[in-house]
Amino acid sequence: MQVIDQLEASVRQLLDEQDKLRQQVTELQDRNEAMRSELVRTHGEMNDLEQRYRALLVAHQMLGGTEGDRQRAKDQLALIITQVNRAMEALRT
């Protein structure tokens, strides 16, 4: 009887372990999907920021106006570059 009891305990332990592993797989799949969605969102944001950067770069090149105009364009470009860098960093993690 003792061997049967040990076998039964081992089977229960294996079934518990299997349930835990299934739960971990489900959690990891959910996390993977969330990260994939975040990656897609961040990628879209990065593309948008790159387009804005190009537009501002062209505008800056076309300006040639006052020093204040150039400084404002530089400030906008710096802001967009910062946003692009943040988006790229988010993609790396």
C-alpha cells in the first residue's frame, strides 16, 4: 500500500506542476501579446515622429528667416528628435 500511496502522491504532484506550467504559459502568452501591441503602437508613433521631423527639417531649410524663426525651428527639431529617441528606446526594451 505504501508504494501505491507514494505513486499517487507523485502523480498529484506532477498534475499540480502541469497546472502551474499551463498557467505560466497562458500568462507568458498574454504578456507577449501585450508587448507585441506596444511594439506596434510605438513603431507607428516612431514613423509619425520621423515624418514630422522630415517636414520640420524641410520647413527649417526653407525658412532662412529671422534668427527667432530659426531658433524656434531648432527647438521643435530638438523636441522631435528627443521623442524619436524615446520611441526607439522603447522599441529596444
